[in-house]
Amino acid sequence: MLTYILDPAAKMPLYEQLYRLIRQDISSGVLRGGERLPSKRSLAQHLEVSQITVETAYGQLLAEGYVSSAPRRGYFVQEALAVPPVPARQTAVCAGAEPTAGNGISSERTQPAETAETGWRFDFRTNTVDMDCFPFSTWARLSRAVLTEYADRLLRETVPQGELELREAIRDYLLAFRGIEVSAEQIIVGAGSEYLLHILIRLLGQGQRYALENPGYRKLYQIFEVNGADVRPIPLDGLGLCADRLEEATAVYLTPSHHFPTGVVMPVSRRMQLLQWAGERPGRYLIEDDYDSEFRYASRPIPALKELDRQGQVIYLNTFANSLAPSLRIGYMVLPEGLLAAYREQFSLYASSVPAFEQHTLARFMATGAFERHINRSRNIYKGRLEALLEALRESPLSSVTEVCGAEAGLHILLRVSIGLSEAELVRRAASRGVCICGLSGYYASGSEPERATLILGYAGISSECFREAVRCLCEAWL
């Protein structure tokens, strides 16, 4: 029987303590692949905790791919999930720099050009958030405090990497909420994803081969190609990006915690496969976009790929576009220590692309706990909207001819429609009823497309009470 010491007085909930302890035993090999876990009832009795505590911990392990479940048989450890050991000192080669010792980006979700109009009755595009969620009064109060306390510093030239106060706040947030332990020196603050990605491509090498998810952000292909990169689209399967199709890529861009736009959550087995690929040759990197990690509804947020990184192979990128507002234009990336020397050599003369005023205000917003409260409130609002949309679909005639996918996290769902109409026709008919909706095929690289007509419904910018009417319009358009 598994025996763990759980602390009821700790700030961390009991289920999370148990989940982390079991996950550690799986990763270290104490629990072997294929081994059956104790039943929820027997483990709960053994540890003297509620059965719900064990059930929630098992559910999180299942969501992340550490265990599998079989009806009437229980939970079993997945095969071969041990984290690779830290190797001897390696050499990472960066373009424009001498070899150094080796130890995110989140673009606003752009839409295909055909739906770039405005004035829709119902807009299901994914590049919007609820502006009413933004805590204007708190932001204004903190802004006034920054103007008073930092008046002289705001007029000086900012640090190229970003203000230390903000980088420290981001560091603390990553450790507390994403399980990522890094130093403030590894964090680079920049004005949005395009800017950070430009720096990253220059850092890794403009002529290198980059693997991108297919489907994925179409704009990413343009950004990489404009910067002289050799871009290769890599298909996905049910576990995420196909690790056996990477060929001679130098770096891989991926969204493992919640793939955009399919919603696939990459299990730990595939993550380990990618880490193994990166470790086979010096200079290989995984670029992790953790764009909507705050918004998960079926379980706690999936741990970042960066948390499993033991060899300095993962570059973590994120922005505050979804969590606060796209217009804020503040993003950050976490560089492995092996890339820091090359970054300082190439970019130390660059001025920060984010004004000091916004940086200090955001730092205060995070340090005072206002950011955490805002995320919790936003998550509850978006969860309510998701439930309202799903209920409207279930109770409509569309329920018998559609299939919903990816409703566990993020700010959008996929709707597979089986009524004999093409995806383009579904989009056109919806537009005729005033509903802006995008097709999944618009996110595929040239020469590939989804097997079934699939639409993407972003629900963040629509009020819960509007979904019934929006779905009624879709029924009129399609049925």
C-alpha cells in the first residue's frame, strides 16, 4: 500500500499533496509502468483522508497522462515515464556566439482573413477576452502609486531584459502556479509575442529548421519565414505533436498544455519523448507556448513542459494577452541558462520594448495578489460561459448532428458538424445570420485539412445569456 505523509495544516490542498507525491514516485521509477494503484477507497482509508481527496488526485494524474484507467479494474501507471537523468555538461551551439554550457510566446489568436469583419450579432472569434473582467479600479490605484513612488525612475532608460521588479514577480508566479523554478535573470520581458519570437529566432539561428504544429497559428508560419527560418509543419495525433516526424529540426514550437486550436492536452509520455529528442543532439530546443494555462476547468492546470526540463532544453513563453488584455502588449520568455550568454552578447544594446510605467504597474498587480484574484474571478466567469454554451448546444436540434471537443480548458471549443455541408459553407451560412465563426481548416498548413467539417467557437467575448439566441441562429443557418 502507498504510504505518504500529508499535512492537513499546509496551504496546499490534500489532494494536490497526494497527486504530487504519486507523480514523483512515477517519475523516479518507484512506481513502475503497468503497476496498479490502490483503489480509491482503500487508499483513502489507509491515509485517513476522504475518498474525494484520492479521487481528485487520481483524476489529475489521469488528465496529465501519468496513469490510465480501465473500467472495473482501476488505475494503472503508464509505461516508461521516468524523467531523463541530468547528463554531463553539454555544449549548446547558438548562431552568432561561441558554444556555451547548456543547463514563452503567446500570440493573440489570429483568425483567418475571411472572418476579419466587424459588427457581428455574435462573434465567436478566439482573439477576444471579456473587457468587463479587467480590474480597472485596482489597476488605476496601482498606477497612481507607481507614478508617485517611481516618478524619477520612470523617465530613465529601462533595462533591456525588463525591470527587475517585474521579472521577480513573474519568477514567483511561475514557481507558485506553474511549478517552474527559474531565476529572474533567465526572464526576458518584451512587447508581445512577435517581438519575443523575433529575438528567439535570431538567438537560435535564422537559417535553422523549425518544426511547427499543424494545425496551429497561421501567423506563426509568417513570422518564422519573414525571419529567414526554414519552417516544417508537423502533424498531430491524439497525443499532440508527432515526435517521430521531427527529422532534422533545430527547434520545435508547441503548445503542450492545451494545443491551439484542437485542444489536445499532451500526456507526459509524449512530453518525455520530445525531451528525449531534444537531448539527443546539442543545440536542440523545445519552445513551449503556455498561452492559456490559467483556464482549465476539469482539473487543476496541467504542469508545464518546462517543469520536466532537466537539461536546459525548454524555452518557455507566455503573455498576458488572455489573462489580462491583448492590448497590454506585455509578454515574457524564460531562457535556459545555456542561452543567456548569447542573449547578452547579441541583445544587451537593445532598449526594453515595454515602458517602465506599465512594467512597474504590472509588477505591483502581481505582487499584491491582485493578479491571482483576477485570474480566479475570470476563470469562474469563463467556466460559466462555457457551461451556458454547452447547455445551449445540448438543448438545441444541433445536439444530434454535432460533437463538442476540447471543453476541458481554454477559451474556445471545437464543434464537429455532420450534416453534409462543407466547412466553408457552414461558415458562410452562419455569417448570413450574423454569426462570426471560423473553420478549423484555416489553421492548417497548405496541402492539409481536417477530416471532418469542424468549427472553432471562442466564447470569452459573448455573455452567457446570449448563447441560446446564438445557437438558434446557427440552427436556422444550418438546419
